[in-house]
Amino acid sequence: MRRVVIVLVVVLATLCGCVAALATFSLERRLDVGTVRLSVDPGHEGALDLYVPLVDWGVRFPGVRAPARVNVDVRSVDRRAVAELAESGRLNAAGVRSQARDALAYFLRLAIVVSALCGLTLGMLVALAVRGGAGPRLRFTLLTTLATALVAAAALAVLLPPRSHIGSPQYYANGPEVPTALRALQSLGASAQTLDEEIDEQLVGIARFVSAPAGRARLGSGLPRLTVASDLHNNVIALPALERAARGGLLLLAGDLTDRGSPVEQRLVLRVARAGTRLVFVAGNHDSDVLERKLARAGAIVLTRNGRLRDDGTTDGTVIQRVAGLRIAGYDDPLKRLARERYRDHGAEQAPEEQQRFADWLAPLLGQVDIVMVHSPRLARLAVESLREAPPTSPLLLVQGHTHEQSLEQIELLTLLNPGSVGGGGTGKLAEADGDIGLARVTYTSQPAFLPRAADLVQIDPGDGEAQARRSRLDADPAGSQPSPGG
């Protein structure tokens, strides 16, 4: 009986490793019309699921024999390809289908191999852990593990790929979004300029998450949105794009509005204070105390570790500010430049004692604040490590900047968001490969309590205006996908 139990445990461990790897493995592939993310969601009725967040609808084909859903999520759309479609009314559908078929086949082969290897590894570890005593020989349990992994791989190879002839597609969308999508398709050939303007205005606001027939959590229409930006670095060319994105909502700007915080720079970028319904600002290491005061005088909400900054440079002592129904706190960067030091550069490295001061500042705010803004992820490093071990008990959005790289990470109720550089790293870097304008939009609910629902990471090429947005659901799992760790 002991030997039978050990063999069963080894087999079960191998199968669990296979399923776990299959459920967590994903791959992004670039097609001519955009980028798709491929993944598998075990434990569902077998289907091939195509989901398009940009227009927020999907189609499901019951063509998979395994109890798993093969997901193809359109993560970004090539704006130039859409404009060409608007002008010509034609699309190389055969070429796109061929690319998609090759990408899916490559992903499935790789997923099966990864699944088998992970299952084999876990099974071998369990076999080694239970060896000896009155159990079976190690050689036998290892062979059992290998055989189980091979059988699982063979079963996946037969049952997981969608059948060539699939029918009865099931379309899903959130009520009125279906006729909206159809009208958009019918009008594609009308005017390339109209489509171009529509994408500019609606790129991050058009999508609404939908309910799948299998009971997907619903993201209702009319929810409030806020714009998150950072690191403008004097790039006044990017201000119109920022103003357009922030129109009608709250704007959070996580530092580095300027390069030195000098008076000349301040006059260039002070118009940002009028972007959005309200600007909430926290200083970065390239900002100055004079810039903070001028933004406060212009009507912006300038947050410091000691509360909101007044026009005269003092603070009100209220660390948590209520803005548009949200509880927001901000920590000004210890390395910001000071006028009395002639705007001297203090570098970018955050000392360990400063990291500890931020962690000590944040600890008593947990459970009382919805959004915390801090410019440097290095400054928040100790606090984030602590929150990884003991996540907050209520939703907390931690907004960061400084790195010029977009990222999004969710740790239970903690969301870490970096919108990238809305200035493309500065006017001197616009021609470089990494000079894209980056920002983020967050859809949320504030009643009865704050809950971030979805995040859009947006990138705009300042050269040709090509833009792409990647949406991640924060409160649920749309179409079987997981929030992306980066943009």
C-alpha cells in the first residue's frame, strides 16, 4: 500500500506541475496588425477565445477538445495599419490569418514542452523526497515521472490545438458596445482623418470591459478615470497629448516636470497645472522647491510628506488629501533641487536611511489612503518589499516614475503603476528608439470604497503619432488573461 501511495503521489505531482505551468505560461507575438498575447486557462469548457480590449468585444469558438480555454488577447493595435484600412477598405486577411496561425502553433508547441518539463521537474523532486524506506526504488519512481510527463504532453498535443473546422462562434460584448463596434466597422472607409482623430481622442477611453457568458465580472460604463503621468522633462511638445488624455478627469503627475526646476523651465511647463479637472503633483529629483510653490499658486495640489503645500511654501499638516472622492498622499523626493543651492543636482541614488524614512512614513497610512505618489521606485523599495510580505488589507495604488519605463504589477490589493515618461525622456531624446511618450489611465470606483478596475498603458511615437494602448484588468480576469507586469 505504501508503494502504491508513493507512486500515486509522484504521478499527481507530475500532473500538477504540468497544469500549473500550462496555466501560468504566456507568450506575446507581433503581427502586422498589432501584438497578441497567447495563454491557456485550464478548467474551462474547451474553446478558442479571441478578445479585443480596444473595442471591448470577443468571439469564442468551441474547437478545443481539452478542458481548457486557449486565449488570444489583442494587446495592441498598429495604428498605421488601421489608418491604411480606413483609406483603402482592404486588409490582407489571409496574411494576418497565416501569421496568427503560425503564432498560435508556435505557442502551443512551446507551452506543451514547458508544461511537460515543469511537470517532470516537480515529479522528480517529489520522487527524490520520498525515496528510501519501504517504498519503490528511485529508478522506478523517476521512470514513472518521465512516463507521466510524456503521456501528459501527448494528451495535450492531441487535445489542446483547436480543430481546423470550428463553427458556432459565440460573440460577446457589453450590450450597446456591439452596435457601436458594427457602426465603426461600417464607417472605416469614410475618412482616414476622422478615424485618426477618433483614435487620438478615444484610444484610452473607448474600451469598456465586458461580461463573458461564463460569468466574467462586469465593468460598467460611466466609471471615473484618472490619468497618471511622470517625467515630462521640459518637453512642451508632449503637453497637448497629456492635456488631451487628462481631459475631463483627475491628473496625477509623479515628478520630474522639469530638468533643473529653474525659473526659465517653470514658465515653459506651468500650463500643465490646467490639465485635467485637477492636477495632483509630487516633486521628483529634477524638480525644485520654487517649482512646487509656483504650481501651488497656479492651483495645483502639490503634495509633500508633511501635507499639501501652500502658496507661501508652508504645508497644511494634512498628509492625506481628499481629491475627487479619493484619499491621496504624496512624498516629495529628498533629492529635489533647492533655489538656495542654485538648483544643485543631488544625483539619483536614494540613501538607505531615506528608504527607511519613506517606509516609516507610509506604514501608519495603510488602510487610510487610496493612492500614494512617490517619484523614485528606489525610495519606495523597502516599503514595497514589506508590502509584498504583508499586502495591504484595502486597495492601494502606488504611483511611481523616474525609470522612464512603463510597468504594472499587482500584489493582491496592492497595485504598482509606473506610466513611463510622458516627455519621452525629454526633447533631446525624442528621436531615439526609446523616446516614446508614455502615460497611463486608471478606471476605478470610489463608492462605497476605492477600487481600481482597469489600467491602460499608452505609448505614442512622437515622430509619426503612432499609438498603442495595453489594458490590464485589475479587479477581475478578462478572457482568462492576467494583468501584464510591464508595458
